[in-house]
Amino acid sequence: KAGVTQTPRYLIKTRGQQVTLSCSPISGHRSVSWYQQTPGQGLQFLFEYFSETQRNKGNFPGRFSGRQFSNSRSEMNVSTLELGDSALYLCASFGSPGRANTGELFFGEGSRLTVL
Amino acid sequence: DQQVKQNSPSLSVQEGRISILNCDYTNSMFDYFLWYKKYPAEGPTFLISISSIKDKNEDGRFTVFLNKSAKHLSLHIVPSQPGDSAVYFCAASARGGTASKLTFGTGTRLQVTL
């Protein structure tokens, strides 16, 4: 079973630009979550999508947005980039939201964004 | 406001000994707790979880203990192996036992020495 695929793996942007990151979940998984990892902050929840609908949202400004397509692939977008947006952005998928013991979130390798 | 705290940023343990990683939380609504392991340049991988109705869950060399009254959980690895060297994240959910909207700690870097 192919894992969660994230593209691009690395990218460099400058302040004020915008960026779009892509995530393909494991085949058959309908739920996709996004997390931001920064040194000293751990992983922070951005948002979660299920069947093209945003189910949960973390405490991030409106510059951070996302969407999910009918094939479960997801994208997240960050507009008007700031230096503090430099981070590893991780996408994760799991099979059936609402089922108990679904701790097995499958993470991709992440997209490392550097903002200069 | 860090609702899940891992106060030890690093831990060094000899091969064959026990590794104990600790995690504290403040939100009493959390009802499901998980541990993830992360190697450099890889995404986190799920290790073990525990529901708030239990106080212990075991899976091979890994055991998680939950003390609800103290809002504390710990991960025990016995025996520790060099391949266990990684960053370990504690995570919690208040979503009825699902992995939805996890709150993570800042991680503990475990180094298992020969």
C-alpha cells in the first residue's frame, strides 16, 4: 500500500509570496489532516478534511487555508508568507473518522518550507 | 498555552536498559492519548495509544501508562535498542477516541547508546 505522498519536499519562498502544498493520502483513506512542525512548538494542528469538507480547524490565521478534492487529495495554501511560517508541514491520513482506536494516523514525509 | 507538555527535550539511555518518556497534559477533556516516533527526514509513525478508560496498554517492548488524576502519561521501552533512537511525541485527542485534531507535545529526543 503506497504511503502518504507530499509534494514538494522542499521549497524556498520570500516574504509576501504564497505557497501551495499538496498531499495524496493512502488509497482508500478519506480523511486528511495537516500539521505544522516548528522547533520548540512540536506539531500543531492546522485543519482536517473529510469528503471534501473541513471538519476541524486549528488556531491559525486566515492566511492558512486548505481544500480536499473528490479523490481525497488535499492541498493547503499559505498566502502573504511571513518568516515565522518557515516549518515542516506534515499531512496525515486515516481511514474512518469516528471509529474508535483510530490512532494510526499515517503521516507523509512533509514539505519543508523556508521563508526568506 | 501548551496543553500537552514533554518537559524533557532529550534522554540518553544505555542499550538494554529501560527508557521512560514522560508527558503531562492540562486539558481534562482529553480522552485518548498516543505516542508517535519520528526519525529525521521522515514523518511521525504511530507507536501505541491508550484510552482514558484504561491505565495501561502494552505492545511488545512498549508500554504506556496513564494516570488520569495526575494528568500524566509515560511511555516505557524495555529493553531499549539503538534503533529506538528518535524523537518521541506524545499526543492527545478530545474527540471520543479518534485521532482527530491531535494536540502534540514538543517531543523528547531519545538516544540509545551502546
